[in-house]
Amino acid sequence: MSSIAEQIRMKSSIRETEVALSLRPAPNRLSAVLRFIRQKPLGALGGLLVIVFIFTALFHEQIAPYPYDTGKAENRLQLPSAQFLLGTDNVGRDMFSRIVWGADTSVKVGFGAVLFGTGLATILGILSGYWGGKFDLILQRFIDIWISIPPIVLVITMVSIFTTRNTDSDASIVLIAVTIGLVVAAGSTRVVRSAVIGIRQMPYMEAGRSLGCKDRRIILRYVLPNVFATILILATTQLGAAILAEATIAFLGFGVKPPLPAWGSMLSGNGRQFFLVAPWLAIWPGLAISLAVFGFNMFGDALRDVLDPRLRGSR
């Protein structure tokens, strides 16, 4: 009888806690944003760059004043001017339009890679950390092998194997995103697993098991919400690395299929061949890559400081 009474009291306590949380007044979002800007100025600057970057990618067709794949011979290697804000390349194409379209490519690859990689890391990390035992041991040895492969070698190898001459631009974007996502998932799995192990023996986990909750319910109701902040931080900080990885393989000639512009291929192609004559061909793509990576890294670091209770007092 006493055990039944304890379970009833435990259930009522959990329900009261849930009701109290649901009745908690919503924080003032504007004041929270202003406090974030005041406490994390670099993070706020990074967030602004991220917003500009995403906005440019979403509305690239409306923002770009000229087609990205056509130009006139008489406009070749024009200096930046009112007509061509960032100048033109060696075949007369507008550099500003190509930079804007390159943002769309980077967003598709970066967000696709992080979505796939973080999702896979979340599944593997939660299952490994929650179940433990032999499953955890075997899976972590596979992760060791996975991590031991140099990322750039893995990405180039997979892209080279699965890319054919008939692969269109959209298919190559998906392939590159999945390949980079596999690299992202390797290290992220360990981080999610560590977070799950840290909460596996918490009292509310024991309470759920004692009430007869199944593993699926415990994972979805207790484990996932408590590691969601870690997953969000991982996704945000990995975005910059994914964009840089896409630019790297594009620079090496394994990026999206032309004529679709990519910042990395713009650096390795016209930017390298005509750098002495028209330095803006390399400056603008390099600056776009740097600002995008800087923005995501700064915003991700600030978000980590805000969401991680151990770092909330840091500057």
C-alpha cells in the first residue's frame, strides 16, 4: 500500500510541476533580445550577419540584378561601379549577382548538412547514452573509426564516387549536404551521448521508470527536452563549419555542378586566374565566406553561453 501511495504522490507532484510550468508568465521577448545584445555584442553582430545571410539566400532571385550565368563580352572585368556593385568577371557576369546566388548554395548545403548530421547524431547519441552496455560499446568503436578518417578525405571520396556527369545541380547539392552531414554527425554523437549520460540517473528519470513508462516515452518526454539545448548549440556552431567545408570542396573542384555559382569555386577559378588583373574576383567570395563563418560562429558561441547554465555569467 505504501508503494502505491508513493506512486500516487509522485504522479501528483509531476502533474503539479507541469501545471506550474505551463502557468509561468511568458518572458518579455524584446527585453530578452536587448539583454542579449548588451551582454553578447559579438553574438548579436553574428546574429545580424546570419539574418542578412539567410535573407539573401531566401530572396536571391529578387535581390540579384542580373542573371548569374550570362554576361556580355564588353562588360568583362569591369571595376565596381553603380551599374555593377562588385564588378564583373572575365566573361562579363555581374559579381554581385553571383555572390547572392552563391549564398543560396551555401545555405542549402550548410543547413542540409547540419539538419542531417545533427539529426543522425541526436538519434545515435541518445540511444547510445540511454541504453549503454554492449550497444554503447560497439557503437562507440564504430564512431572511433568514423572520426579517425580525415573529414576532407571522406567528403571528397564520397562526392567523387557518387557524382556522375549526369548529376544535376540540385542532386549534387543534396549529395554534398549528406556527405558533410556524415562528418558533422561523427563528433556531435559524442557530445549528445555525454549529455544523455549526465541525466540518465536523475531523479525524474527514475520516477518515470518507477511509474512504468516505456523507454520511448522516457526518451521523448524527459531525455530529448533536456538535451535539446545541447543539440541546438551543436547545430548552430556546426553551420559555420559546414559552410566552410562546402567552400573547401568547391575550391578543390568537387562542389556543386556549374553553372550554379559557389563561393569556393569562384575563388579557385576566375579569382585565382585573374587575381592580379581583377583582385575583386577573389576578394568578394573570400569576404562572403569569412563573414558567413564568422557570423555563425559568434552567434553559436553566444547562444551556448546563454543556454548553458554553467556559462550564463560569462562575457
